[in-house]
Amino acid sequence: MTVHRRGITKTVESSAIEKKIKRGNAQRQASSWKENVTIPIMILLATGLVSWMYYTWTDDRTQTLVSRGELLTQARVFTVDCSEDYKKYKLFPGCTPTKCGRAVSDNVVTLEEAQKLRRLAEQGLSLAGSDGGASILDLHSGALSMGKQFVNVYRYFKNQIRGVFTEDDFQLYSDVRGRIQMAIAETFGLDSSHMYLTKPTFFSRINSSSAKTTHDEYWHPHIDKETYGSFDYTSLLYLSDYGVDFGGGRFVFMDSSSNKTVEPRAGRVSFFSSGSENLHHVEKVTWGTRYAITVSFTCDPDYAIDNPSLP
């Protein structure tokens, strides 16, 4: 997730992306489908096995890739053609995306670990929080939403910090980050040693409060590689359940033929290549509170960041 999309000079490629959005919207509006329809589609799994997946379509041509009620026993992988975005940057063999796509797994992080990480997020964000609907906590830089701005949690709350976080919290965070990195590497056929954690990587808390600044406007369609040039792979670890803890807030891939959604489930990891092949947005949260962690990876060691440490 990114908080908002930065202004970008329009190019032929950006115009093509705009047309892609408009074309997809027009196709969905023209759809004559009037009820939910579940259809079987045969896909090729990462293991090389062919499996039948059941996609649910709704009347606005939105396809649910994975619902909250499903508990996946193996990763669900969806391959898409890579965009040209990566050619604008230095190439790193063994890491720069050549096989692109999106995947969802319920086997990387346990529910117990997700609950511990949610408590970590709740404790940290209880120190402050945005006046609008979207708050972040970045354990790497120390950035914490406060009102309409950000403060450094380690400096601003230096006398309280060890009563809020523990060494075990940070160890769990680092362990989970490493497992997500390995899952991405295995799915896309990468050398994990050539992948690096990059910024921003952060906890997010989203509720239905009205936006007060552009930092609260998390719902705009965007491309991570455009917004943050260092991004090559993006992942989300969900810490709360769609339809139970919050309404709205689904993750939406915006393809030309339809929107494709992932419904959050605590402990679920969704990850994808960061180029324009994965244009996306997050639906506005309509009730409750949505917690997640965005964990970002780069192939460029110049943009690497270390695991956080407790001061």
C-alpha cells in the first residue's frame, strides 16, 4: 500500500495506463451480468501442477481471487506479463522481474504470529495516530503518524519506548520479514540473497474516518514502481479479517478486463511484482479497523535497509 500517488509527468506509457483504467471501467459498466456467478478456471500452479480454481464474479465484473473464508493449503499464484517498467532501471540478474505476477499464501505466517504483530501495531499506534483514516508506524525509520504530520517514535517517546515494544517483538518482525522474502523468491524463481528489504516498509491502521491530508488518501489507484523507483516486489501481511474486523478495505488489482480482489485474512500474505502489470488500489474502509504490514523489496543494494532494532 502507498499513502498517495505522487505527481508524474505524463508519458506515452502513463497515457496507456490511463486508457487501461478507462477501458476496464467501460467494460465493467457495459457488463450484462446481473448476479454472482462462480466459474471454474484451470491455472498452472507454481509447482507445475494444473489445478481448477473457482473464481467468483459479481455484477460489476469484480473477480475475487481469494476470499476471506478460504484457508489456502498452498500458495495461489497468478502469472501476468511483465511491463516495460523495469527496463528504465539498472537490471540485476537473478532478481529483476522477468516472471511477473501476484500470489496469495496462508502458510507463511501463523495466526498466532499475526495476532502478536497486530498487538505490536496497536501498542505503537496507540501513542499517536493520524487525524484522518490512515495511520502508519515504520519501525525502520521510526515514522509515526501524529495528527496531520509524522514524528519519530524513538525520539518523541524515548522514555516510553521499551514499555511499548520488546526485543521479542522486533525478532518476530524480522523473522516474518525473512519468511516473506523467501516465499517471494521461491514463487518468482529468484535468488533470495539478491533481494533486499527497502523503504517504506510499515504497519498501517485504516478506519472509516474522513481524510484530513493527502497522506490519508490511501485508496487512489497507483503503481508501486512508479511511486517508489526502488520497489521490485511488494508484499502485504494482513493482521485483521475482512467482513469481521472491518468492511471495505479489500486489495484490488485493476486489470483491463476486470478488477481482481484479495480479501484480507489475519496471517494471509499477498505479494506481487511492483510494475504497472499490477496497477492496484485499496477500497475505502467503511467500518471497523484494518491492520496490515507492507513489506517491500528491491534488487538494488543501494536502496537496502536493515532490520529494525530496539533503541
